[in-house]
Amino acid sequence: MLQGKNVVLGVTGGIAAYKACEIISGLKKIGANIDVIMTKSATEFITPYTFQSLTGNSVIVNMFESPKYWDMEHISLAQKSDILLIAPATANIIGKVAAGIADDMLSTTIMASNKPVVFAPAMNTKMYENPVVQKNMETLMARGYHIIPPKGGMLACGDEGQGKLQEVSIILDELQNIYRQELQTEKNDLEGLRFLVTAGPTREIIDPVRFLSNHSTGKMGYEIAKAIVKRGGAVKLISGPSSLQAPQGIEVVSVETAEEMFEAVKEAYPQCDVLIKSAAVSDYRPKIREAQKVKKESQEGEIQLTLVRNPDILLEMGKIKEPGKIHVGFAAETENIIEQGKDKIQRKNLDFIVANDVTEEGAGFAHDTNIVYFIDKNGDWDKTEKVEKSAVAHDILDKVLSKKKSQTL
């Protein structure tokens, strides 16, 4: 996919900078042309001459060393590139780009580019988990940048946890997946299609301060909605409570409970061509919603909470499925993934289902990545590797488009 393409590799100052050599080697095997931009701190870990020898191209470090760098190099490289990869990406470069700061050649080139930009973070675990860094990454993703999450393990500083640069093979695979996605978005291949997408958890109220819910953050549904808009489709996103920033150009209907989501879906359904229900809806709700906070002082020992079933939205919509419409479901499972998925397809009248094992590392709720099984109504299935949820979103839309085309044959 990247054969003959121009990749700008940004290397920032971290112990993982040496891994950039392996990335360059992998890109050259693919047949890509590589230009390297280093931050000044990166040169403390590895010399520019190393990268110059590996790539056969000049390496840019300081844009103030020569007037030509400031006048044209940040623009020419931004225009020349097909994709930009920052690996390793420190908390510093992530924060600068999120804040719109362009004070060196790398940050300036990123700001001047309208091509896909991919960050592969590598840093101390506590830095990576810092709420400021997490918020900066959320900001970047909301603006269309891509993040390849680091892996866990023993870090150079002796700490153990997430923060190690992702495996080079995974970085290269993700880079090609992202480039493929961007090519798809340029085609506007979903133009004319209207999507109804549900996302996030629901909350079932116990009393004014307590509720039942689950671990869903809405990331998968929001990524699907963003991908639809990028590819020229129209989308209405019905979202349960989520801290995610609503993507631009997307109509968002905010709900709280399963019953509210059901009503919103029924109202919007006649106007859609495709229903994608990625929300994690609570199966049960309290039979009684207390008007006042339940005081523990008034309860002796254990208390009982009586639950009643919520409507199964996908099941109910399957009963009234209109000819020509496509229904896509999601299933978060912990065992018997294929069997459970096949059963739900039949019971809920789905075209295909996206299932995952939430016990797998890097899959399920609250992750930027996912590992999913695509199961269709014929019983055929395939499984993805661990990839960004944005990549899963495009895979889902590819399958929807394939189903739509088969309907017209």
C-alpha cells in the first residue's frame, strides 16, 4: 500500500528513538521513500547521520540552521509526503500539536500538512497515564490525527506498565491500514447513504445519585460516525452518556436510559438506510426509580434491588426491518464468541455482527484499539488483529458497502 509513497518520519527525544532505524528498514522493504525530521532532543539519543545513511536523504533537525529550511522545507515536505509518522512520539510533541504550537521543524511540518498524521507514543507509564497527556491524545484524535497506542512491559526507567513503543511490525501494519482508510475517504463512496448509529452506555437510574451502567465509553460508535462523514455519508448518532467530543458535521441525539435510546432509534429509523447499533445498552433497569436518595442508615444488612428487562432495541428493530435496509449489531462476549454471534444474527435479523472478547488485551471497552470477529448471516466469519478502532470502523463500512452493492445485483 505504501510502495512508492513518501513517508515523513518524525523522531523525537526518547530512549525508543533507536527503534526508528527498524521502522525505516521496514518502510524501505515495503518500497517507501523516507524523509526524517528530528527534534533537537532526539539527537541526544541518535545521530542524524544514522538516518541519512539508512534513508539516502538529508535529515532535517533545526529549521533555523539555514534560511531555506524556514522558507520552504516545512512546506515542501508537508506537500511531498503521503503520510507522516511520529515515532517515538513524546508527551511534548503530542502536547504541542494538540495546543497548536509550531516552534520547530517537526511541529511546523505537521501543522502545514493536510495528509494523515500518525503518532506512536513512547514514554514513562505515569506520563502516559497522566490525564493531561490522555486529554491531549483525545484532542488529536477528535481532530482527525491517529494514535498507535504503546504496549505494556518493563520500561527503560525500571517502571512497568503501558508506555513502550508499539512493536515495529504493528506500527507498519497500522500505518498502511490508516493510509488505506484515507484513500477510501477521498472516494466519497458512501455518498447518498444515510446511517443511524448508536454509541456509548446507558444509565438506569436507581435514585437521584445512583445508577446502573457498564464500562462503555462510546469510542467505537464515535469512530464509526466520524468514518461515515469522512467517506461522504450522512449520519445521526444517538449517544448515551459519554465524555467524547462530538465529531463535526454529525447530528448527535443525547440520551441516558435504554428506553430513551429505544424511542430515539424508532423515531429516526424511517430516515436511515443503515442501522449500526454499537451502543452497550443495559439489559435491565430498576423496577422502581426512587425519588429520593436511598439512605444506608435506613437499611439493615443487605438490600434487594428488583430489576426488570429493558427493551432489546436491535431485536425489536429486527422485527420491523424494512426491505433494502442493512442492520449491523455488536456483541461484547467473554466466551463462545462465534456461537453467540451466529445466534444473535438469526434472532435479531441482522446482516452481520461485530463481536469481540472483552477479556482479550487491547479489546473491548475503554480502549483505543479493538480485536473483532465479523460474522455474517451465512455463518462465515473472520477475525482482525489488534488495530485502532478507527480501522475497525472503516472495515465495518466496507462490509456495509459490499452488502449494499450485492442488493443491487
